[in-house]
Amino acid sequence: MRALRLDPYVLDTLMPDLVGHDRRPAAFVLYLLLWRRTQGAGERSATIALEDLAELSGLSKRTVQASLRWLQSRRLVNVKRDGPTGVGRFVVLEPWKRG
């Protein structure tokens, strides 16, 4: 298994913000999963079905949907779909890295 380099901001600032302040630990879990499938794998984006996100994260599909809405509202994840029921293409954003 290969080691991953995670920006310290994710654990030092984002985790307490999402888990503690926002009370959205599932959103943090989902952010980490999406980060691993994109930047952690050297990819800009990943195409993953909601059902697969639920299975991979251990979260319910409904919790995944709510967490994605929260991450989008916080501008931490960008999701594009070809239609209302299309599979999502996810881009993980790191707004603390401006410039």
C-alpha cells in the first residue's frame, strides 16, 4: 500500500470545521474519499455513482446526497452530471490554496 500526502490543512482546520462547527462528520468522510479518488490518485476528477460512494464510504445514499450538497455549498467539491440521474464527475477543491 502506498502512502498518501494529505495537506495538513485538511486535518488541522477542515476536519474541526466540518465535524465540530458544522456538525457534518459524514461530509468530512466523503471529502476524504473523494480526495483519495481524485488528487490522492493523481487525477483531476473522478466519475463515481452515488451508490458506489455510499458503499465505499459506509454511508447511506441519502447521507451521501446531503453531504455532497453541503460540500458543494462550502465550495469544497464541484459536481457535474449529464442529467438529473447521471453519474457524477467530481472535482475536489482546495480553496485555501489560492494563487
